[in-house]
Amino acid sequence: MQVVSTREELREMHEDWRHHGNHVAIVPTMGNLHEGHLSLVELARQHAERVVVTVFVNPTQFGEGEDFDEYPRTLKRDTQRLKKLDADVLFTPDVDTVYPFGIDKATVVSVPGLTRNFCGASRPGHFDGVTTVVARLFALVRPDVAVFGQKDYQQQLVIRHMTVDLSLPIRIITAPTVREADGLAMSSRNQYLSEAERAVAPRLHASLQAIGTELQDGKRNFAELENSAWAKIEAAGFTPDYVAIRRAENLEPPDRDCDEIVVLAAAHLGKARLIDNIVVSI
Ligand code: PAF
């Protein structure tokens, strides 16, 4: 595996790959790789001859008072893990490579509508930071395929929208959420949890599953189901941010004959803000 950090190195490699007819997959990450990320790399391998993993803790997607400074940076360990997986390239650009005119003068890519609610409402500017950096990583790496995790459900929908809207010739693949044995979705932010909080954390997923079961049993009183899950996670010690039952394709409120639902939630637990979702066919 080659570790590169400049656009020139990437360009040279890209020319060589294209010359040999290789397709390129990108797995954008902010590092601190866990099994969830590694599953994205494995999936990327199935869709392209060359896999580029990017590690870049993107300053523009963190709001004021969020955890940009504390976000775990573990490049040495990440590199070792990726070598074992046989990724072709680890791309670790610095801020100047990603934002050559500086952050204040950066062109911003913004997706309206889909970013208005949920994480977009709780984290103003977050999705502009995500789409802006992902568009730049796409331009630098020039992939045919890009892999994102379902755990960030709204993020992957926003990126799909951006890709279609800008006619980017990139296929977006969404990979299933990887969970700990007790159901907690894997996330770099789980390490902010104390031991006691870690024991409570799986209740977020359990409350989503309970809604899923009710939906599959034919219940359609969506607001009541959301309120009851909210009360359950609050009683467990979380400070809920949102619990929502929505159409899986566009996050709009479902009507009674909608057949693919996503149940999404975000909640604070101690220092961590956890998000999770499940998709339910009804
Ligand atoms: O999901 C993430 O880790 C980040 O939002 C992403 C897509 C790498 C952009 O910085």
C-alpha cells in the first residue's frame, strides 16, 4: 500500500491505473478506523481493481464547540490496519491540499432540502462541510465508485443527491452498519463513553428495533411510536436530539402505504452524540 498526501502523487498513480484499465473506488474517512470502516474497504474491493482510502479530519464539518480538536487521530494504527486489508493507497492530504485557497475562500457545495432536518438542524453547517469536502476528495481521487456507511444515513442520501445533481460519474454504494455484539453501531465517538454509558448505549439501537417490530406488526401511528421511543431513551439516560420515522428514499414523512421506512435517531450520552438508524420494509 502506498501512502500519499499530494495531488501530484495521486495524479501520477491515476494515470497509470487508467492506462491499465483499472477502476478506482474511494472510501472517504476521518481515520480512527474501526471494523465498520474496514468493511467499507472490503466492499470497495469488490467493486474496483484499485481502492483509495482517504483519511482527513475535515475542519469544515465541525461546528463551534464540537469535537474537532479531540477527534481521535490514529494514523499509525490506521495505516497498519489498511496494509493488512490490501488497500492500494492511503491518501492523507493536509488542509492546504484539500482547500488550496484556504477555508475562508473555499467554494462551498451545499445541498438544500435534504439537509434541513435531523443532523442538519442540530449541526448547522455540518452537511455543507461534508459535501464540500467529499466533492473535493472526488475531484482529487477521481473515483468510479465511492463507498459510505449506512450509519450516517442522512449523509449518504445527501452525497447521492449531490452526485446526481452535479452529474458526477461516480456510483455511490451504501454499506450496512457494523455493530458491536450488543447492537451498538460502531463509531469513533463510542470511545467518548464512560464504562457506565457504554453499558446503556445499545438501548438506542434497541429502541429503533422496537419501532421496527411495531411497524412490521402493522402499526402506523408514527408520531406515537416516535414519542414512545423518545421517552424510552430519555429514561435510559440519553438526551435525545431526534427520533424520526421517515421514507427511506428521501426522509419525507411517510404515508400509510409507504413500503420502505427508515427509523433514525440521534441522542447525547455523556460527551458522545450517538446516531443510528434501521431500514424497515413494511
Ligand atoms: O463520514 C465521515 O467520516 C465523514 O463525514 C466523511 C464522509 C469522511 C467526510 O469528511
